[in-house]
Amino acid sequence: MTATLAFSRRLRPVLAAAVLAAGWALAPMPASARGPEGIADVAEKVIDAVVNISTSQTVEAKGGGSSEGRNANPQVPPGSPFEEFFDDFFKNRRGGPGGRGGADNSPRRTNSLGSGFIVDDSGVVVTNNHVIADADEINVILNDGTKIKAELVGVDKKTDLAVLKFKPPRQLTVVKFGDSDKLRLGDWVVAIGNPFSLGGTVTAGIVSAKNRDISSGPYDSYIQTDAAINRGNSGGPLFNLDGEVIGVNTLIISPSGGSIGIGFAVPSKTVAGVVDQLRQFGELRRGWLGVRIQGVTDEIAESLNIKPARGALVAGVDDKGPAKPAGIEPGDVVVKFDGRDIKEPKDLSRIVADTAVGKEVDVVVIRKGQEQTLKVKLGRLEDNEKVQQAAIKKDEPAEKPVTQKALGLDLAALSKDLRTRYKIKDSVKGVVVTGVDQSSDAAEKRLSAGDVIVEVAQEAVTSGADIKKRVDQLKKDGKKSVLLLVSNADGELRFVALSLQ
């Protein structure tokens, strides 16, 4: 199975394919245009380490079927050699002839297919979590067709990875992880897997992009490739020309479910760490800093005197997290963590997660224009704790008594009535926004009635007059923008830079 990122940006399993038939005369190509000759050597070397993953589960039948998702048949040309194959395949998935089972709503068995690869001769297999999710039974099918029942060792939903274990019937071929950080754009890569149950399929392409963030999870850093990846390739390996695994094929972008040359693989540097922990603990033990972070825009960077714009801006600190006793404060910009540069918030999320729980690390922050180095002993990110991004509240227009106007905002001192009206916690201090000019920069930055301005240019404020005075001074000083620390009703903080021009 291969998860698909549709043009609507929704991730979902793919159950569609397109079979195209065409004929044309092929002109001779120069040898350099055919790709490297080493692909055949790589395929021969590693093919026996790539396995098919077959799963089954009992599901409740739903009357009427569906026009999309798991119940959608791929459309193939009449008379195509694939027509009979797809008919049989999808009828089997739905529990028999007719697919939707007519009026029979009894539970039925469904099958799913994917790929994986062997990383240890004791029978350890790596695949995608979505390949085996909710399965009642998992089987590994070796390249020679041998089918063996497998057990689940552990899964990590955040990276969509899973580790399986089976009893080897003989000596196994295994593959090793390579260094995905050494990949360059344009490097040749080879994908091997089980597309549409056509096991042992080899495709080749290049590295189209690195560190690709497609907003599918908190640790996105995919390798993008144009090697053909289709439904059934999920969990299969992406090799370099040394025969090392440098990624796990996981997602594709496609309007139809077939490959259009945009596929994504989890890089081996991430996979290797996840696999080690799943084998050792059966679960992931990620580092935890205990901060809410947001990006440093050009306006925020100008307000904080940071050149160039970079790092992760700390919008809030968890009272029970490791960051608080270490001295990290809202308004700090983390630019280096454990010796590694932080260019954007995603960098910090990934590096913290990959750092060992309990390790003491140096964190370099910029505070009021000056760099400081703080020492933090990392905690553990529990399943119910999220890598938090600063909350953004939806606009809720309301007519409120105005005490002061500034920055396109109607501002009032916090009172008991206003706290009750906007359900603002007693712990939140500052100046409440009672209205927003919809043509202002504040509206564009999603400030809304009920938000509370806590600081202006990193100075606490208690009244609309405080804000206006501070803004007027910044204008006199020639500043182009002003940095606000804003709280929502629950006390979650974020920074917002507003234009002064």
C-alpha cells in the first residue's frame, strides 16, 4: 500500500491505478541518457532482501459501498491484460463477487499488500506503519514466494514506520542503511517493491529534492524522487548505487493514484534511529524540551534585531518541562541546539526528538539581541504531549467598549466583565483586544477580539495607553514593525509582528 498526498493535500491510501497503452518509434539514445549501468548490479545484490507484506483483517461491511478510497476500482482499458488481474484482486479485497456484497452486511476479511526489507538475518523487517495498521494477521513473502507469519515488534505513527519479526526458514539476505545526509540532488536511486502485487519490481530515478516538508507530520524531512512508486510500494526500500538503503518509500503525490514522478521516502537517518528504538524498547522514546515555537519572519527578526531571520522563536514554556529550569524564556530565539544550527522551527523539532532522553545539551538563544548559551537536560516526550506550535485563534468579531485605539486594534484594560465575556483565565495579564480593523495588518495576522496583548517590544503592558505610548516611541525611533506577545484566553502565547508604516 502507498499513502497518497492528493492535490487537496489529504493523505490517504491509494487504491487507484492508470494503465496507459501507446506505441511509438524509439530513436537511439546516447549511453549517458540511459542512466548508470550499475542499476542491474544493485538489483541483483539486494533483491532477495526485499519482501512483500500481506495483511488481513476482519471489518464490518457497510451497505452501498463507496465511490472512493478502499472501495474504488481502478479504471483500466477494456481488454487490457491487467483487467482480469484487477477484477480478481479487488473482489478478493471485498469478500467475494460483487464487491459490495449486495444486502449481506456480515463482517468479512479484507487483504492489503505492501513492501518491506530485511535488516537482520534473525528475521527483522522494516516497513510502513500504514501497511500493517489494524491488521489481524501479517505475513512476510520472500522473493522466492515463501510465505511466513510475522509478529509486530513496534510502530511509530509519527514517522509512519513499523518493525516486524519472523522466523527465518534459511539464511537470509540482508541490507544495510546508508547515510541519507550524503545524498545530492540528481543522485541516482533505485526503488524495489510490490506495486499492485507485482513483487520484485525495480524502478530507478534520481533524488529530486531533500528535506521536503509536506506538512504530513511534525518531523517531515522527506527525500523526493521521480523513481516510479505506486500502490504496494509503501514500506519498500530506496537504494543508492552502493546497494545501501537511504530511504523508505512512503507517499506519492498523484491525482489518480498512479505514479507521476513525485514520490517521498523517509530518510535512512531517521529510519535507522526509529528502528533501533523499536527493536530495543518496542516504542519510541523521543527527547522533549517543553516549549511552544513559531517561525521567525522578517518582521519579527527586524523587531528583535536578528540578521538574517533564522531560528525558532519560543512563544511559550511548559511549567513542567526541561526548558523552564534551564532558563529558557518566551521571546528567546533558539539558533543552535546541541551544536547544530537551527534555521527554522522544524529543525528544532526534529533535532530535539532525535536527541537521547536525559542528555544534557547546550542551547544557544538570542535574547534581546545578545546570544546566550544555556544548558538543558532533555525530558521524554510522552504520547499525550505534542510538539507544540504557537496557537492561532480564529477571528471572533464582537462589539466591545473601546478605551484606546492603536495598530488597528480596539484595546481595553482587563476587567472582571471582560474576562467573563471572553472566558480569559485569571492567570492571563495584559490588555484585551475588543475589536479589529479588518483592513489592518492586525487582521491579516489573525489578531481577534478576546486576544490579550501581554508585551509590546518585550515590555509588559497593562493598558491601551501603555501600548499607544510604546508604539509612538518605536515610530520615532524609526522602527518598521513592532513585536507583540499575544495570549489567547487559555494562556497560550504567540508572537506577532505588526507593521508601523
